[in-house]
Amino acid sequence: MGSEYARLQAAVASVREACGLEPRVGLTLGSGLGGFADHIDMAACVPYEQISGFPVSTVEGHAGRLIFGHVAGVPLVAMDGRVHLYEGYSPADVVAPVRVMGLLGAKAIILTNAAGGVASELEPGDLMLITDHLATLVPSPLAGPHEAELGPRFPSMTEVYTPRLRTLAHEAAHEAHVALKEGIYLQMPGPAYETPAEVRMAAALGADAVGMSTAIEAVAVHAMGLEMAGLSCITNKAAGLSSAPLSHEDVQAVAACASAGFTALLAHFIARLGA
């Protein structure tokens, strides 16, 4: 069995051949949120297909490229499109991109997603800062042979989402005049949307929002000792909480409508991370 760390190092080497910028911040752009890429002062763009051993996005709305550049003068790398477990990728494949961002030099990672609202106070178009997550329904990226270069075997998960970054996110939201709610996020395997019974289960477990990404990446990022924040764009009421049927097209459309607030929040947040 080959070393996962060696595979990631090969990916890092191929990325550095294409771009020598060392990022301070890593960013993942979830479904319908790729428009933020237009606000990056771009230095280089590397398609996933050109990166050694890198998984390739197959979902509509996920462009599948690493963007290097600056926002408010802060050097960053952004994933314009992510990969998911439901595409048939292994947990190691799903978290490979965020691990690569850390190995490239990023000290803080911002994970974003589109999510369904479970809590009654969450409405389509709301932005939610993730305070904690439930990842027990998806496989752990830390299972299997332990490689110390990627973190400890048994990392503490007491504070996965860095309190300092959560404070900065709220300050950025205030500065950008954007309402920012808080909540607990639950990752489901997908690709089918949740049933009403599963949404009731999520609520009983304490989840405020559900989606098909992010928590598995957060586990890997936290294990590497990086600072991290999570942001959900609430694109719909979860199944059973409204009469509207769910569709990927609607998720993308609502995320696009919320993009102005999302963009303003991210820009101010990244600026604070560079201060």
C-alpha cells in the first residue's frame, strides 16, 4: 500500500511547478458559491486534472480548479469546486485537496457549503457559521494506516472550528453588514436528499443544518493542526419542513442569490485573517 503522504507531496510538487505563490489562507467554494472566484486577484489557475493524484470534480456547478491569488492583499488558494463521497471517491480522496492546501503553506482553512436548514430559524438565503459538526454518519478520513505527517492518531475534536476564527467571522459580518447565524452542521452521505424522517433524526441529534460535505474535510484539517472556519449557505428548508421538492438546480439558484452577502462576508473575513 502506497503512502498517502507521498501522494500528497507529489500533488504539492506538481502544483508548485504551476504556481510558486505560498498561500496564507485556503478556501473551499461549495455548490453555487463559485462566483467568489471572480473576486480573487488571480495569479494562477490550475485545473485538478493537471495535479498529480488529485481527485476531479464531477458535479455540476463545481468547476474543478485551484485558484491562486490575493483577496485584500492576503495570499490564498481557493478550491473552485470540491469532490464528495457520493461521487465514488474514498475519504482520503475527498480530503486530499484540503490537506494539499495545508502542505502548500496555508495556516487557516475556510470550508463553505450549501446546506439544508433544519432549525426553524434558518431560512433560504441565510448564512450560518458552523460552531460544531456531526460526522458519525460518514467514514473518517483518519481511519487506516497512521501517517504522523498528517496529524496525531487520536486527535481531540473538542474545538474543531477555531474560536478565534469564529470571532473574526462575526466581526467581518458586522463590518460587511451581513447577518450571520450560528449552528451545528451534520454531514449525510448523499447524493439523495434526506427523507423527512432523516431530517427529524438530524434535529433530534442537535443539527441545525444538513449537507453532503465539509465535516469529513474538517476532521482532516483539524488533525493537521490548522485553524479553520466553516460557513454554510442555507439554500432550502430540509425535507419535510416545507412543501417544496428539493433539487440541485434550486440549491444553485438560491446560493447564487445569496452570493452578494457571501462575497462581502468572505472578503472582510479574509482581510482580517491577513491582519
